[in-house]
Amino acid sequence: MAHAIDGDAEHEEVLYHVVCHDCETEFLSHGEREAEERLSEHQSSTGHNVEYAALSETGGN
């Protein structure tokens, strides 16, 4: 299962990569709140070990 993002988004948001260590599920989320929701939903329904981390779209500041 995957969550596609819109590459033409006009606003700058931090993307988050949500990944399950117990299955092939992973998502890209716009914003930390969405990442936390995805993590919680998958973890609650499966009991799997799920984590998320911020991704940088640019080479840094």
C-alpha cells in the first residue's frame, strides 16, 4: 500500500516518510500531523513497528 503525493504542490511543506518495519507498507505524508495519523492507524490495526521521519526536499538551509 502506498500514498502518492502531488509533485506540483505550490506550498512548501515538510514531507514525512512513514515506514512499517514488519511489512511493505509505507507512505509519504504532507506534514507531521498526517504522518502521526498514518502511523497510528497502521500500528493500531496491525500491531506493527512503524516509524516516520522528515524528508528534506532541498539540499538544506
